[in-house]
Amino acid sequence: MAQQNYSGGCHCGALRFTVDVDLDQTITCNCSICRKRGLILGFAPVDHFRLSTDESAAQEYLFNKHVIRHQFCRVCGVEAYSYGAMPDGTRMVAINARCLDNVDPAALKPTAYDGASH
């Protein structure tokens, strides 16, 4: 698939964004929040992500080590993306691939990641 430009957002549309991301590099994570939410995550450098709605529509949630800034829509509650960093400090955004327009989540082949152990 390689890196492509996608648009996406939450269920109600209060959070909308565009992102350049490679959906061949998605993961599923078994940490407590990803497992319960059924997230399929794609990752992009933060400068490849553009929020097209007001950031005040998002509510941030932190847990565990407080290193991933989960962003939920204040209206519908969907987690469309989160902010974090790679081990080398590169700022990244994790996109919930289920929130991308015109992407069939069943067609993705995510790699399992053991987030519960980290």
C-alpha cells in the first residue's frame, strides 16, 4: 500500500483530520485500552497529520505512564487518534484506522503488539 493520504474522523464529525500513513504497517495492541476499544493503529510523524476541525472538540485521556495522549471526541466519544513519541523521541500520531474514510478494516493485516507487557 505504501504511504498514502487519507481523511478521517470521529463518528459525529466534530473531529476531522487528514494524514499520510502506510496502512501496511498497522498494529493491534493488547493493552487495556486498545483491547477494549478494538483499535487498529497506523503511525505517522506528527507533521504528516493535519487536524481540520477545532482541537477543542477533543478530550485528552492519559493512563499508565502518561506517555500516550489519547484524543477522544467530546461529543461522540470515539478515539480517532493519539499523540506520542518513538523511543528516539520522534513525535508521532497514532491513527485509529477504523476512523479513516473509505478504508475497510477487514482488509488490513495488522501485526499483533504486546502492549500489555510494556
